[in-house]
Amino acid sequence: MKLLPPARTAAALLATGLLLATATPAWAHVHVHADQAVAPGATDVRMTFHVPNEKASARTVGVRIEAPEGVRGVRAEQVTGWTAEPAAAGDAGRTVGWSGGAIGGEDGVDFVVHVDRVPTGVSELTFVARQQYDDGEVVTWDQKTVAGQPEPEHPAPVLSLAGAPAADAAADSSTGPDTAWTAAVVCGVLLLLAAAGLPVARSAARRRGATTG
């Protein structure tokens, strides 16, 4: 196998390192965040669910969010281009939704949910999101993410509550997109260092050759 000259090898490593260091984290799923830290028992909570369209051949035309048991007073905020639906009575008013709009291509839309009260005695809130496409498919985001295992295909959106045990916080951080992003950056930096060191090593080898010659 023919080896590349050191200069070309360094350039290739440099390009690879820059690609990894500037890459965007590869994650696209329904996720939730709150405007501020939410503690167990908190009242009047506003949270945002980001819903990306994941099908190139179809558009998202309906979204439903189901809150876990113990959450009270769930309301959907109006979103431009969509019609907010009132909480369904069949599940103690814990499910809200939006219809009438569309998310196409690789776009995403933020849907805001208001909650009157968060339950006590919990460290996180696990929601269920149902995403309806115009081809009739409904994707349900309800799979549990387990620390140390690959992320499921359709992970449930989870909101961590303030004051959660350290173990829970560590588990969340090990499975989130930041972990993959950090790994990519570290690999990029290592490759950059290796590329920078090649010319130095080549120069040292030449000096040794000149000395022994």
C-alpha cells in the first residue's frame, strides 16, 4: 500500500479534524425545555416542545403532547399557523394538541404548553409526544432512555426537575446529545494535534539523518 507523503497526510488529518470539530450534533427528536428551572411542586410552568419534521416525503400536520400523571392544568398555547386544541377530558385533561399547520422538509416548530402544577416527589417529567404526518403515519415518542445503552429510535421528551439526585443528573448527561458532541470535538482536537506534529517529526528525522550521514 502506497503511503501518502507527510505533508499530504497532515493536510488530510487537518481537514478531518476541522470537519469533526465543526460538525453539528446528529440528533433530531422531540425534546422539551422550560423557560427556567422547574422544581417538584412548581406552579404556573411554561415549557416548550421542539418538534422536527423527520420525513423527506411527508409533512407533520398534527402534534399531541401527553403529560405524565400528577401534572395538573395542561393548556396548549396558540402557535402561528396552527390551531391549539383544548385538553382532552378522557385522560384527566393531560393531553393537548395542535392541528391545521404543516412542518415540511427539515424544519421544526416550537409548541408551548402551560402547566398549572407539577407533582411532588419526582425528579423528572416524562411526556409522550405523537407526531402525525400527512401520509397517515403517526410516530409516538415514548421510549425510555437508559444510561449506558444506545438511545432508542423514538425517545420520550423528558424534563429534568431542579433538585434531582446527582445520579439522575449524571444519567441524563451521559445519554444526551452533548456527550456525542464533546466526543467529536475531542477527536477533532486530537487529529489537529497529530497533524501539527507531523512536520515537526519529519524535520527531526531529517536532522538525525544529516547527523548520522
